[in-house]
Amino acid sequence: MTANRRVCVIGAGPCGMSFLYHNNQLKVAGKECADVVCYEKQSNWGGLWNYTWRTGTDEQGNVCHGSMYRDLWSNGPKECLELHDYTFDDHFGKAIPSFPPRAVLFDYLQGRWNKSNLRNYITFNTNVQRVTYNKETDDFTVMTKDLSNDKDLPPERFSHVIVATGHFSVPKVPSFEGIDKFPGRILHSHDFRRANEFKGQRILIVGSSYSAEDIAMQCRKMGSDNVIISYRRKPTNYHWHNGIEERPPLTRVDGSTIHFNDGTTADVDAIILCTGYLYNFPYLPDSLRLKTALELYPAGLYKGTVWMGDGNNKLLYLGMYGQYYSYTMFNIQAEWASAVVSGHKQLPTREDMESDIRIWRRKQEQLDGRFDEIAFQSDFGCDLAKEVGCTYDIDVRTLFNKWENDKRKNIWTYRDHAYTSVHTGKSGIKHHTPWSRAYDDSVDTFVNQTPNKY
């Protein structure tokens, strides 16, 4: 173990767990690795995938971290997030459909983590209260609290800090004229838990990104009367049907009547704000805190990871970009970060790091649409892979492009398609029931099925 490399990982979601995995891989291989402590404020690992029925505050009285809803199914093919050294075939021992429900994906993640006994590195029910960089000693002081016993813990010193708390937990909530007098329910997607709650209701969804399109479909699937998606900047350009329609931005709310900027109106029973999230790191001072809107390459992070402000390149962020790639990107970013922290990869000069950031930021400025964005993030992942001498293929832009085209052809049925794994060469099977009529999303029902055609 490398001397003086004691690392604090904040958060045991997929990003934090990926770092624990790769650091442990170094240890198993007999290579230099870090002494790692991971603090997780929830009682279980998984981050957002640790589903809870709670909203508002959690069992400890803190702001509820989870934004996951009960009826979620993957909105991207599993072949685009499959891990090279732990495939879905490895986990389930058989082929499964390409769009698993929430519980299946969480089961898959836990299989990899359990196989490496990573739970031993995590201190649960512990909240990081404050992180301070000590210039004199070039290390960090981390203050934590034992939430189970409501007790402040003694300060700990670390050489490095990994921020892996995500950016989908603090909702961005806009206001609209008259919305304070709306007689129905108003909620942000952060607090959306069950689509069947809105059965028979007329729903307005504000926003046009992935959560807006998916919650609209979930509500219709579970019996909402009709759903209007009010985009804020630009339409989705999908061919909506089955009781879902798209309208331009809303201008004001008058009782139950919604007014849109094209002069049309609609009466609704509930408003769901799919308006995004704020980057929020209350435990970090300004000198260490990432401040950004949702971008594919946030400013101030070398390779999207190393903080260029205070901290002498020893503060690293994981998973802070907008995401097409998810698990696989967390994995390669964590492998890169682990190599840096453990000393197997040396960082270039600050001048070279700043130059590299400018190159990626300029590329980002030229992107036009989702296909361009997919290509950009694919290139970014491949760049990280090259940096660590990765020998496996993480580039699945072809699959992402097929996925986007399938959605454009028929967004209601895209989850019924099958995709082929770049790691196993095998195709997913067809689910026994079309997604729009599949109501049992348990692991057993989804995995233990007989392939058929419909």
C-alpha cells in the first residue's frame, strides 16, 4: 500500500463503488493501492438505485437523497451500460431482455460489488459535514456525523478526497405566474414515486429531457387520462401518441387552466416539474466546490475528474457530467482516478491540463443534437480508456445511435427492441410482454421467463 495515500470517498452509489472496485482490483493484483474509507449517509449502497418510498426527508430527518421512482425501467439498452468484466450473462447466467426494470439493474450492480466484498470499505449512516483542504500539510480534514446516534465523529485526515455524491438529488424548481393558486398536486420529479397515483388524471409535465419523456410514458402506461409535455426550450421531436401530446412553454396558470405561449390552453389535475437538478455540495467550501449547470464536460475538471481549484490536484469528482453513458463511464473514470490516486498515472503540468480542458470545452460548444452529443461522450470515454491502457471496448456509440433512431420511429415501443452486447456478442431476448403492458417488474418475473414473440 502506498504510503500517505489515504482516500476519502464520499458516496457509495455507482460512481463511488466503481472507485472502490478498481482500488480493490489493484490490491488483489498485488499492486500499489490506496487505503480507502467510503462514507455513505444512507443505510445501504446504491445511491439513487437504493429505492425508497420516502420523499421530503429520510428516516434520519435529512433531505431525502433518492430520485428513483418505483415503476422505472431502463430508458437505455443494458448493452450500453454493461460492464466488460461482469456482464449481464455473468450475473444472471442467461440472456435477458435489453431494457430491464429498476430492480434488475440494481441486482446486477450489487452482484459485482458483492463479488469483491466491497461493503467492508463503507461506513454507512454517516454524513460528511465538512471537508477542508490544509495547505500547510497538503491534505484534507473531513468532519462526519454518525446519523444513527446523532453524534459528531472525530475529524479524519486524508491525502485525497473523491466526491461521488451525484447531481440528481437537489431539485431545480422554477416558478410560474399563478402556480401558487393551482388547486391540484404539484411535485418535482425528485418526489415522483408511483405512476399509478395519477390514474385517471390529466397531467402536465414541464420539461423535455429524459425524465419528462419517461414519466409521461409511465403515467399513461399506468392509466393517466392524458399527458401534456410542455417543453421549456425546444421540443423533443418525437412522434407522441397514445394520449401524450407536446405543447410549447407555459406562460401562466389560472386555476386548473394552463396557458401556453402559442395561445392554447388546457385543464389539468396535476403538475409534475421535470425541470432538472442543482449541483449541491454543502460540505465543500467555495474553493473546492464545483459550480456548474448540466454539461457533458463541466468547466474546472481535468479529464472531467480532477478539480483545478484548491486542493493541489487531490480532490476528484466522479460522474458530474450529463449522461448518455452511465455505468461504463463511471467505471472507466473511476479506473482512471484510481490510477492517479494510487500513483500509477502521473498528471501533466497544470498548463497542459488547462489546455486539455479548453480543447474539450471547445468541442462541446460545437455540438448540435443528441447524435453529436453521443459521439462526444464516446470520444471522451475512449480518451480515458487510452490513458489507462484499457484493452476492452467501451465505445457503444453505434448502439446508442440505434437506440435514438428506435425512439424516433416509435417512442412508445423502443423498449421492445433487442440489442447485441459488444462484450459477449450475444443479443438480448425479447421480453415476454410488451413494455406498455408489463406491470410485474420483479427480478424473478423479468429474468425467469421463456422467450416468445408477440
